[in-house]
Amino acid sequence: MGIQKITIIQAFWQIPLILLIALAIGIGFNQFRSNPLPMVCNWTEVADHGLSISLTKAARLFQQNKAVFLDARPADFYDQGHIKGALSLPWNMVDEKIMEVMDKIPSDATIITYCDGATCELSEMLAEYMIDMGFEDVHTLINGWTLWNQQNLPVEGVE
């Protein structure tokens, strides 16, 4: 019974040691890769099927009046405030409002969809829907409403 107790005690310190060695080897190999994986993820830039656009590029297109912004949030959120000039196309009403909104968008326009929150998927779903509708230059601004406000970019409807 004493030997079995010693074996269990050894296992308790050997398991964490093995995990630490494996972690050190993994980090070491990552550092020598030609394109190392980032150790920390910025959730505002999470890949979303290649549709994401940076805030800098979106703001530049806005200032040049070269993009149409589509707000994917529910209409009451849009009414409380939205990117200046953005059109409301709530994901939960997309089938009812799509024809009304499509009439306002040139076929060759750059479309930028947005919602709010780093994990909000409404803008990505709306972007994919717009691509299915035949638009080619479609992007999504992840966490768009929050990022836009943090940079004090032009908004409408805010009290």
C-alpha cells in the first residue's frame, strides 16, 4: 500500500511537469515557424470568411462617400443611433425590407454591414445574404457600432 501511495504522489507532480514541458515545446516551435500563430487574439479582428474590413478602411470609404453602410441590428437599435447615412436592414426583417433597401444601393457599390459587439453575427449573415443577392464588393465591420462611436466618427439619431 505504501508503494501505491508513492506512485500516486509522483503522478501528481509528473503530470503538471509533462504539461509544462509540452507547452514550452509548443511555444518554442511556434516561434520558429515562418508565420507564427499569435499568442493573444484581438476579438475585434476575428476572421469571418474573409469579409471583414478594418475600421480605418471603412472610415476612409465613408469620408470618400464610396460605401453604403447597412445596419443589421433590429430597427429600434438603429433608431437609437447609427452610422451617418447608414440604411437600416435588420437581419430579423431582411426578407421584408430587402427590396426597399436594394433600390437605394447602386449595383457596383461597396457595401459595409455592421452590428454591435465583437461576437455579433448579424452583420456577417447580412453580408453573405447581400453576396447571394448579387452584390460583389461586400464587407463586414466587426463590432462596427461600438468601434465607430469610440473613434467619434459621424453618427445620426443619437440623443
